[in-house]
Amino acid sequence: MNTQSVLVTGGTGFIGGWAIVALLSRGYHVRTTIRSADKEAWLRAQIATQIDADDRLSFALADLTDDTGWDSAVAGCDYVLHVAAPVGVKGARDPDDLIIPTRDGALRVLRASCRAGVKRIVLTSAVEACRPPMSSPDSVGDETRWTDPKDKRLGPYRLAKTLAERAAWDFMRNQAGATTLTTILPAAVLGPVFSADYAHALRLIQGMLTGQMPGIPRAGFCAVDVRDVVDLHILAMIAPEAAGERFIAASDWVWMSDMAEILRWTLGDDAQKVPKRKLPNFLVRLAALRDPSARFLVPLLGRKHEFTSAKAQEYLGWKPRSAKTTIIDTARSAIAVGTA
């Protein structure tokens, strides 16, 4: 029996919840952080939709904005998966609203983990931290690239992810202990959910299926399935060769117009409201004046900035699902939980 224990920060989140399920299914003991005690019963119920946690799931109170609780949260753990993210929106206008809690929260987790002598910390970053200049031509990015924080078109979310990962590596370079760090840089994370309480993770596809999206912007992204993101975290957690490395978690590039076509072809009557109209760029820019999600899309309009996961596949044997499979699974999940 596996007696190793893993701390998963932010277990109430989309990635965090699936990380708990994946670790329990592999026999690990899991502790997860929650910001308030009343979340424990709710999260246990979510996890129970996928697996019987029995006595291998425990909870610790800790918040990324406060030092309290982190030492006890990591005490006795062999590994830490830091997947928690501050509560906030990607379209926040003041960069510090995301930068400070994202960066400082990561450093709190790293300090406590190093003091506890955990073997490996796996930190969830994002491909936003290895992106070319937002106005650059089409490209394929890898882990050797770092996003330029001086790029004026980044926006708060992209800037926060970049600065937080930088701060984590800078911190670890000054540590003399045995604890090692690996970072995972997911692309746009899609995938099935446990219940309607995770509707935020379904927002894009839900918007298409319900007709809330008035048209299709000329934008796209590399997608990745949440279950594959979690698998890569666990592979990176236990592989000796992953120490000190960054790994992109990305599957195929998909245009939003392609997503709409996949939904229509696959779901039939359930996709009747999926828009067919293509939105001109100027309308998306106009919508961005009021809508944070549209604001996030504006720098991507017409550009194809892909990301390769060749390193994760070569080093760790990681094999992601196709974007098409993930899109279909996400849509069917949205329908099953009643959000579309």
C-alpha cells in the first residue's frame, strides 16, 4: 500500500479537485487546503462522485494571502502540488490585484514546503509565462521562452502568472535543502466537472451551447484536458529527471470556429444554439470595454501562438488527449450537470 502523502493546495478548484481524485486513485494519502472549514463537507461530496476517499483525505485551513496554517498544512507530507490560485478574474484591471496574491501565495507555499523538507514541489504556472510578445507573428513556443513582463498588452492575469513563476524559481535558487521544484505550464484547461458548482470551468463551451455567445471571435488557443494536466503534475512529482524543469501541458491548437463545428457535428440537437456567425474583430474590441473575458481575447485575435508539449512527452512519457476529445467531453459534462 502507498503510504506517501501529498498536499494539494486549493482542493476546491477545478484542477485541485481532479488532482485529489487522481492521487487517491493511485493510493496516495491526500491533504488539501481550504480557506474555510465549511468547505470540507462540500468538497468531500464532490470527490465522492468520482472515488471513495475513505480515510485517506484530510483537510487543512490555509489562505494564500496569510502565513497562518501553512507549516501545519505541509507537515509530514512527501510532496506538494501547488495548484491553488487567488480568487479573482482574469480581466482584473489593477495588476496588483492578481500579482501580489499569486506571487506571495506561491512563496508562502514554497517557504513552508522547504522548512518541512518535502521532496518535490510541483507548481502550476501557465503557458502565459512562456508566451511571445502579444503582437508577434504566429509561433510555436516551448519552455525555454519567458514572457516579457514589460509587454504592455499582457494584462493582469498573464503578468501575474509570469511574475509568480519567476519569483518561485528565484526563491528556490537560494535554498540549500533537498526540496526540488518543477513547474507545469498548462494551456487553456477544459474538461468534465463533478457538478454544476464548477460552472466557471465550463464557461466557454457553456456559452456556445446555450446561445449566450452572440458569435464566434477570430481567436483560438491550445487546449488541454484537466485530467491530463493532473497526470502531468503527478508524473513530474515522482520523476527524478523532472527536478528543476518546466513542462508545458498542451494538446492541439483549436480555433473557436472549429470548436463550434465540433459541437454541432457531435451533439446534434443539443448544439442547436451554437452560434454560426463570425464576429468581426472591432466588435470584440468594443465588447472588451465592458467584458473582462472579451478583454482577455483581444490580443489573440487572428494570431496563432501555439505551445508544444514535446518535452513532457519525451522526458515523462506524457500523452494528452486530443483537443477534440476534450471539447466533446466538456460539452457532454456541461449537459449532464445541467448547465447547458
